[in-house]
Amino acid sequence: MTIDPLSKLRSDTLADRTYKAIRNAIVTGAIRAGEKVTECGLAAQLSVGPTPVREAIRRLEQDGLRSARGRAR
């Protein structure tokens, strides 16, 4: 799985940039349907802490692009 660096995206907050990067990875197929991803793994790939990833995941769930499966981090 490869995600574009956050430096290519411009937005107001780190959480917004994280959301856009993860959403883009889902839409482009870099993150495949059913692929297991972890909060810690995404944070490491994007070089951010867990909080912006958590916020992005909540937004993705609201958008219907992610479904919660467990509490693994």
C-alpha cells in the first residue's frame, strides 16, 4: 500500500490533510476494499500522530468509505 505524502495536499488542518490522503488512497485503490489497515500503520506511513488518523477514520466512516471491524491499532 502506498499513500501520497501529505506535503502534496493543501488544507487547513493536519486532520483534513490526513483525511484527504487516506480517502485518496481508498479511491485510487492504494488501499483495497477489505484490506486490513491500522491506525498506527496509517500514522506511520503519513508521518503523523494517531489523533489526525482517528479523526480521518471517523470522517471516512461517516462518508461510508470505511467500516469499523475492531479495536486493533
